[in-house]
Amino acid sequence: MGTAELACASLEALAAAPGFQVMAVVTQPDRPKGRALKLQPSPVKEAALRAALPVLQPERARDAAFLEDLRRLEPDFIVVAAYGQLLPPAILALPPQGCLNVHASLLPKYRGAAPIQWAILNDEAETGVTIMKMAEKLDTGDILAQRATALAPEDTAATLHERLARLGAQLLVETLAKCVNTIIIARPQVESQATYARKITRDDGRLDWSLPARSLWNRVRAFIPWPGAFTFLPGGAKLRTVKIWRASVEGASAGAPGTVAQADKAGLVVACGGGGGLRIHELQLEGGRRLTAAEFLAGHRLQTGDRLG
């Protein structure tokens, strides 16, 4: 059971693993997307069709007809990864070996919808994946296995997403094999260590220049590809949004937060609320293409002393 791109690696690994048979793939219904609002399948549905696997798309996981479909399949396990709905008790109790979930954090840290983004936002040194037995409350089930990975300075939410998807798929197959052979022991989560990773909104992407430079750098990395870290250029009757794709922390910069401290051939630096400034390497004006700082400055009026909003 999965919907988002994160789940595709787990599906493909299970479909390829000897000793397991994927009876069906459950994903959310096709949704309208794009300007034409044309119905589009989920990434998991596309992966299932490529593998010639049967697909179920209930509107709600608690639908009675869907529950009967699952019962007829008689699965030993149900595996869930980025499905997007809570499962009712009737489904959690259905497979004799239980429902397993692939979660992109080292639980109990970062329960919830956006563990990858919040690990970067909070400047974690490492994160990872957890395979857990599902319980009724969100991401609270007993832990079967975990695997960690260090967070590198060049990591973004996009690169970390890909790495955790692969790690989760590998760990899932290993864990299922151990469950079948009853050589794995689940351990409960420590509730006192639990944190929650709420869903990211578009407004989270707006840079607050009063924050320290490192916090802003983390926001740039955490919000690639969506919603993107953005700010507003000064001047004109209409605010112009500019998205920042790549940045680094500058050792020192003068000026009030949001003030352009440097805008020349050597680069673009913006003053922050502490810890130096933010050097912007790559950015994109709304409706335009991605540009290096030098390319952007060659075509747009932005000079030392201007204030970004």
C-alpha cells in the first residue's frame, strides 16, 4: 500500500525479491493535476502497471468493499509506505503476520508527514529509515529494524528522499525475511523521545531573514524541490518572487537582516539575523529559468543595500 514516490523503491524491491509474491498493489485514486486538471495516476500505480501487478484504488481505506477485496487476497503481510491514509483496525488485524510500515526517519523521532524535511530543518547529523509493525495511532508501532545515514552538507530533501527510499526498500526485504523465519524481535518506541514532523506548506518556504544564516541554509536544502525557499525582490508595484536553489553560509556580512551585502561579479550575499550571511549561488525569478548569481545580476538590478522581503 503506497502512493508517493518514496514507496516505489519498496514495491520494486518486493516484486523482484525471491520468496515473496505481491498479490496486489493498493494506492490512492487517480487525481486531477496540471492546468488541464487531467486525471493522473500515482507514482506507485505507474510502478505497479510496469510490473504487471493488479492495482486497487479505494477512495477510502475503510470502505467495506475494499476490505472484502483484501480478505479475498488472504495476504500474509500488508506493507505500507507513504500511502497517505490511516488504516482502520480491521485492516491492521487482517494479515496473520501483521502490517509493516516503511517510515523515513529513526523513530520515534519525526513521526508524521514530513520527516525528511524536518530532519534537515533541525540540522540533524543523521537520519534514517524504520520498519515498524503498525498500530492504530500514527507512527507509534513497535520497531522491527532501523538503518541510519549521515546527513551531508550537499544533501537536499530531494537527494535524501532518494537515498532513504533505497535504504527503506533494502531494509524492508531483509526484515520481511527475518519475520518469516521468526528471527526478529520487535521493540516498543520510547514515547518520551517522540517528536512530530508536521506537513510542510507553501508558506514555510518564505525566508525569514532575521533567522541565523545556517537556519536559512537548512531551509533552502529542506525545501527542494517543494515548496522551494523563496523571497521577494525590492522595487516595483508588484512583488516579484525569487526561488533560491543553492546557497551556502558566508563567514561574515554587515547590514540589517535581508539587506544585500554583496552584489557583484564575485557573487551575491544577503545579511541574516546572525552567524554570518547567506551566499546565494543559484536562483530563479518567477516565470524565468534557473540562473547562477552572476547570470542573475547581469540581467536584473540588484545592488548592495537593497532589502529582500
